[in-house]
Amino acid sequence: MRNLLFIIATILLTLTSCNNKKSQESQPLTAKTDSTIHVDKATEFLELFKVINPNGLHIYSPTWDIEGNINKTPFEGTQISVEKFPYVNNKEFFRSLPSCKKGFSHINAVGKFEINRQYIGLIVRQLSEYDDSLIQLFLWDKKQNKIEKGIDLADLFAGEGYYSDTESWIVEYKTGLTLKIVTRKKDCDFENLKYKIYKDSLKTNVFSGGKFTETQNELSDSLNFRLKEWK
């Protein structure tokens, strides 16, 4: 009788041990699955941006025809679903977010390139004053899978008696070493059927230490940086 009880007890202990082992093994699998889903979503988001060669790239805003259709441009991009991807759910970076959620405008993925081991550069087009004409460079943190603040690259809009044009050039680039961007902006008034320039500025942004540092340039350099819409 004692032998029988001992055998039964041994079987019960063995079954309990096996169940505990299976339970412990299942936990990391669940965690791994959750992590995989998160990474895959980030990968899907980044795939919206086409890979570009930024060296020497001239960035300018698109234009629209009289019917409101965007003219052919390398900076049109692919529309980003603001409901699907939480990475753009930041009103500080994407001021057009409320308008996007109502379907009145769009955030567009234009292009991407490697900056260094920590960051990818994401070129995005979104709503400016009236149209989706604002083109910006954001930083994508590879480790944290999130967007960080960048700089404005281009914009083009006109109001009553007013016109503004901003364009940029990536003048130096080498992965992990150099990223230097020159930006020119012209602000004008419209008088006597002509545009009168009241401000023409040139600046340089250099990426270093995880941030952009801005310096102002002399306008004597502007001959090398002609705005597309100004002949």
C-alpha cells in the first residue's frame, strides 16, 4: 500500500513540474511575439519612405495646377495613415495632424537615408499655410523607434500681396560623418504687378552630436543657391 501511495505521489510531482516548465517556457515566447509585432510595424512605417541618395539633393516644394492637382515632382511622397501609425501622432512635429484626421490634408513619406548608427533621416511633406507644401527633415531614432525633431527644408505659399519661398540643398553628406544643409528663403510683397523682395536669407545647418546647429550665411553665397521658382 505504501509503495502504491509513493508511486502516485511521484507521478503527481512529475506532472506538476512539467506544467510549471511549460508555463515558464510560454512567457518569453509571448514577449517575443509582442516585440516582433512592434518592430514589424516600425519596419512597415519606414518602408513607406523610398531610399534616396541625399548628396547634392536640391529640395523644393511642389506646385499645383489650376484644378488643384499636384504637378509632377520628386517630393510628392506616399500618404501616411495617421490612424495606423502612432509615430506621426505628435502635434508638436505634425501641426497638420487634426486636419489629417478629418481628411482635409495629408502627411506624406517622401524619402529616407542613413545619417549614422543612431538615426535615419526622414523627409516628410505636410500641410503649410494652404497646401501640403511644407517639406521637413525629421530624425528617426533606430533604437527607440520614434521620430525626433528635425528642420524645415522647403515651403512655398502666397497670400494677398505676399509670397514666400524656401528651398534647401544637402551640400555635404557622408554616412556617420557629415550632414550639412544650406537653406535659402525669400519673402516678398506684391506691388505694381511685381514682387518686391524685402527679405532674402541664407543659413546652414550642420548635424552633430544628435542635433542640428544653425548658422547664418552671407548673401554673397546666394549665387550658388538659386531658387527653382526664381529665374
